[in-house]
Amino acid sequence: MKKSFSILSIFTMLIFSVLTINSCGTREDTVSCFPNAPISVILNLNLPAYYSLNQVGGWKYIDEQSSGTRGLIVVRASSTTFKVYDRNAPHICPDSNTTLEVKDDISIVCPKDNAKWILLTGQPTAVANVPPKTYLYNYDSASNVLNIYY
């Protein structure tokens, strides 16, 4: 009885482990043809060009430095956090009409198929089922400098 219980317990844990590993495995958040490019951007938010990024909800297109193949959308999500999105549409292969755009200061739209995402969160709301690709950043509040990288 005790031996069968141990075998059953081990078998159950093995099945649970396999299911957990498969469900939490990495998944591709973009289509396979999504271009990967190094990202290395330093923004001094004290400069007038980046004034909009000093208010929560403020956003700016970034096309300078090493900002990827089509640029970035940087959004101030809270007083200390940002969202940094790639402007390539994450759900379809790059085309002349797949550069993401901000509309009405509340959403991101793909002009090709009208896929939409919430600007502050990246949550898909229409057509696409994946969020825009995001990038890592470091924010130094003392100097008001945002360092974006990939």
C-alpha cells in the first residue's frame, strides 16, 4: 500500500512537472520574420525634445541612435516606469505599411490591418493577439536619463 502510494505520488509529480515546464516555456511573441536589430539608445529627458516623456502618458517616436529597423515608441507609464515598443508590427511580416503608429494618445495601430494595442500597457485590443515587442531600459531618476537596450 505504501509503495503504491509512493509510485503514484512520483508519477503525479512527474506529470505535473512536464505540464508546468511546457506551459511556462518560452513562446515567440512575434512572427518568425520579425527583424532583430541591436537597440542602444540614451535619452536625456531634461532636453526639450523629450519633454513629453516627463508626464505620465506622454510618448515619443525615437528614430535616432541605434533604435532598430523602424524606430521605437517610448511611453511614460508611471512616474518611474516606461514602456519601450518596437515600431515593427509583431503579428505580421514587415511590409511598407506595417510601421506602428500612435493614435489619439491612447492606442497603437498597425495601418495595414488596423490591429490595435493599448498605449500604456501594450495589451492587444483588435486583430493581433500578441503585444508589441518591448525592450529593456534603465532609468536614472536623479539625472533624468533613460537608457534603452537589447
